[in-house]
Amino acid sequence: MSEDTQGKTTVSPDVLTTIAKLAALDVPGVSRLAPVSGGVNRFFKRGANDGVRIETHENTVYADLHLVLLQDVNIREVSRNVQQQVARAIQEMVGMEVGEVNIHIEDIDYKDGEA
């Protein structure tokens, strides 16, 4: 094989789901991911049970993350940080463009006895 021979790299949607999940969980204020709820469509979307829904169109990634946050955090700030971290992780690790990272806050985890 010569040095200038180029092959093709494909990235499974499961890999993108894992990258998005780990990047989101690394953001302070995120407690965990929530399973995607409702509708027949959830059976056709990858990562629905992981709280991450990933779709790709022409080398662009569109992500929906369903999060449970810790109590007493600034929801807007945490959401913005998750969007930035997930987009950066996908761009740096797989070189794909990121079209959207939508954040859905599903719940807040309170300390025992405070809910």
C-alpha cells in the first residue's frame, strides 16, 4: 500500500451516542441522563434508552439529550455548557460537524427528604 492511499472511516451512531453521553455527564451540575419518553418514534431512534438521541445527515450530527440535573444549579448555564462540551467532543473525536445539540431537562435530583 502506498503512503497516499486513503480508506474510508465510518462511525457508528452508537459511538456518537457514547461520546455525547460521556461529554454531558462530565459537565458540573448534570446528575444523570433520563430515558427518552413517549411515542412510537423512540423505537426508531438510536440511544433512546440512554437519554441521548443521535441523528446524522450528510456528515452533520444532530443530538437531543435528556438530562436530570442536580438541585440548585443554573439550568441555562448547565444546558449551555452541555451543548458546548458535546459539540466540541464530537468535532474533536470524529471530525463531524454538529448541527444542533438540543437539551431537554427531564427532572431535578434533590437530596434525600427535600423533594
